[in-house]
Amino acid sequence: MPGFAADDPVYLTRPEHLDGLFNALMEVASEVWVMRDRCTVLEHLLAERGSVTAADLDEFQPDGDLAARLAADRRAFLGRIVEAAASGGPR
């Protein structure tokens, strides 16, 4: 990787590398959330309709109980990530 020397294996002791690692973590978490959200919507639509197309998933706008559930799940998911990052991870 550019900027990393083979004779300098301890990368995470530098603040700029920790910032980069946190940014990468947030990007991965964002993608994971999108997949979880889409899976929840898929399950909902399958239970409701019996079949689903990709367009159905793309166009669906959750409301009511489903929207509230997704919002609560998203807050909990993000809270766990931020808490782990702030505390230095699991102990």
C-alpha cells in the first residue's frame, strides 16, 4: 500500500492511521446497514406480497411500524459501533 514501509509494521500507533481505520470502519458499517435494511424490507415485502422484484425493493418506502423498527435498529447499530470505537473496543 502506498505510504507504508515494509520495515515499519506498527501502523496503528499513528493518529492519522487510526483516523483512516475509523473512516474505513464507518464505510463498512454503512454498507452493512444498507444490506440489513434491504434484507428487512425484502422479508417484509415477501411476507406481504409473496414475491418481490429488485424494483420493488428499490422503490419501497417503509412507513408506520416498519419505519420505526428500522430507525430503532439503525440507532442501536450505530450506537454499538460508536461505543466500541470510543471505548477502544471490547475488553
